[in-house]
Amino acid sequence: MKLQSLLLLLILALIAAFTALNWGVFLSPTDLWLGFTSVQMPLGLVMLGLLVFVTALFLVYVLYLQGSVLLEARRNSRELHTNRELADRAEASRFTELRTFLEAELARQSSLNLESKTAVIARIDQLEHDFRAFSEQSANTLAAYIGEVEDRLETLTTPPAAP
């Protein structure tokens, strides 16, 4: 229990003990002036009744406050839940948007990669064709030089024909 509740219960217990100890005095009749007439009633019992009435009034007020706070807390909880769901949907939407963007970007990168690969392969094929043409030309040139050298060697090594 809270300290405030314990203090309230202690005060109520002291009032009950005081009332029990002085019950005879509480019930002794007294002349009471009500403003427009005079009545004979026990003053202690009237004061005790007023105390009970004020205590009941405060309890009703406290229950009203707690009820309104509880309703406010429930309303805030519902709003918080609604806002959390809205934020979750927004986050999911951002993830979906990010996924769509990444898929589009990956598709674009893939097409760029394919284009680059195609260009590189075409360039390599062109270089290979040029290399083969150059190799064939070099081989033909070399064969021509070797043939020319063989012809010269033959003319140098063969004796001149007798007349």
C-alpha cells in the first residue's frame, strides 16, 4: 500500500477510536441553531455524520478522477496503438519502395554489365581477328623473305652453267 493510503487509514482509525471512547458524549442532545430555527440534536452525531458525508464525497471525487485518468490512459493507448500501426505501415511502405528501387537498380546494373561484357567480347573478337590477319600477313612476309633468301642462296651455291 502507498504511504498516503496508510496515513488515511490511520486517521480514520483514530477518528473511529475517538468516537468509540466518547460515544456517550456524542449522543447527548444539545440545542443547535440552524439559522432560522432551533433544534435539539446530538452535536457529536451531527458532526460525525458530516465527517462521513465529506469522506464519502471525497471518495466519489477520487473515484471520478481515477476513472477519468483510466479512460484518458485507454484513449492514449488506442491512439498510440493506431500511430504505431501507421508507423509500421509507413516503414513497410519504405521497405517496399527501397526493395523496388534496389531491384530496378540491380536490373540497370545487370543490363550495363551485359552491355559492357558484349562490348568487351566484341573488342576481343576484333583484336583476335586483327591479330590473325597480322599473323598471316607476317607469316606470308616471312615466307616470302625466306623464299627470297633461299633463292639467293641457291644462286650463290650453284655453279654457273658452262657455256
